[in-house]
Amino acid sequence: NKKIRTKESYKTIVEKHLIPALGHIKLQKLKPIHIQEYYHSSSLSEKTLSIDQGVLYQALKVAMVQEKLIRENPAELVAEKPSGKKITGEMQTWNEDEVKKFLLITRQEGLRIETFYTLTLETGMRKGEICGLKWEDINLNNGIISIKRTLLKSGRNPVFGTPKNGKPRAIVISKTMIELLKKWKNKQEEIKLENIDSYNEHNYVFTKTNGLPLQSNNIAENEFNKLIEKANVKKIRFHDLRHTAITLMIENGVNMKMVSEQAGHSSIDITLNRY
């Protein structure tokens, strides 16, 4: 019956997915970053990973509430939980005119906002990758950015993980982007001086006025949506900025291998199948 089949499927998930990925970590040592890195490095579908997340969450909830073995549920604290939905089915993109309208509004909103969204739309970097970016990762002489980490949780003690697919990558930016980043770096120095008593220096490229990483959820849910309204363009998700960037690269004749490397896909086949 259905109940028996469900138990069998849970057993399969635990034995074939969760134990091989996380079974070597002691329960009390299990952190959200371990779970996040499993999702980032896994080749399983979003739907399957979403089921894994549900099973793991319930198991850890029992360990926390009933068994009192842990104080908090690390599965609940994962920043980028699998959605269970296929990205390709939900993908929406802007055309070049919509991008221009949007970026025009960002220029009016200040240098941090202009630089942040211009970089997103030029490179297709993921939200966590941009929020976790440090100045030491950017070579402003040759225009190369090294993607080494992704921000999983912001705050005074931010949590980082490896980029999706588990390995760093290098991306190339334009001369215009280099100049914009230089302007923002100079402006950031002014902000540091204005907030010298409260500024936390960790060398992040994009920060709050206190020097801590941007709250990625606030960007996606509040700031971004307000900018869309002001620009009067089609409403899309923040992640669709990445899809827009990649789509425009392809439409403008960028070599598919280069597009795939810039996007951080594990193979060119993923790029071809998705776009």
C-alpha cells in the first residue's frame, strides 16, 4: 500500500542520498553549511533534493524536539533550500531593452545598487556568490573575478560554502564593469570613514553600512522588487537575472563553451539543454 511504499522511499533516500553525503558527520557537529554544500555539489534534480531536504528536516526535528540531542535544526537554517521546482519551467528573462530600463533606475538609486545589479546582469553570478564576493577575489587590472565562495547565511558571523558544483571558477568582466567597480571601491572607502566606529572590515565587495555582508533575502524580496516597479519592467525572480545574463550572452554570439564556464555549469551539455 501507499504507506509502505512511502516508508520504502524514505529508506532509499536515507541510505542512497543522505548517509553517503552526510553520514560521516556526527549529529552534534552537523551544520547548515554541510547540508548546503551537499545540495550545491549534488547532480540530483531540484525535486529530488527537495524531498531529501524534507526527510532530513523531519529526522533532525525528532532529534531536536523528542530526543533532545541537538539544540537547533540545521536543516531549517539552510539558506538556499531546494525549491522542488524545475528552473527551466519557471525561467523568465528580460530582453536588452528591459535590462537597459532596469539599469537606468539602478543608476538613480546609488553606486552600490548600480554596481551590484550591473555585475549580476553582466556575469550571471548567483546571488550568494555576489554577496560572498571579496575585493581580493577581483583583479581590477586584468578584469578577472575568482568565484571562491557563496554566502549561505549573513549576519555578524556569516556562513559560507563552496560555489555550486563544489569548485571555484574564474569569470571575465568588461572594461566598463572594471571602471564601475573602481568607482564603487572608492565610494566604499568613504562609507568606511563615515562609519568608522561601527564598521566591520572583512573586505566584502557589497556590504551594509556596518561592513557586514548584505542580507541576501532582503535583496531578493524587497530591494529588487522595488527596483522592478520603478523601472516598469516585467516582474521576474532575482535568479532570473542570471538566466537573463546567460541568455543575452548566447544571443550576442558568445562562444557556448565560454558561456558554460562563465555560468559555472558542470558541463556544456547543461548550458545547451537549459538555454
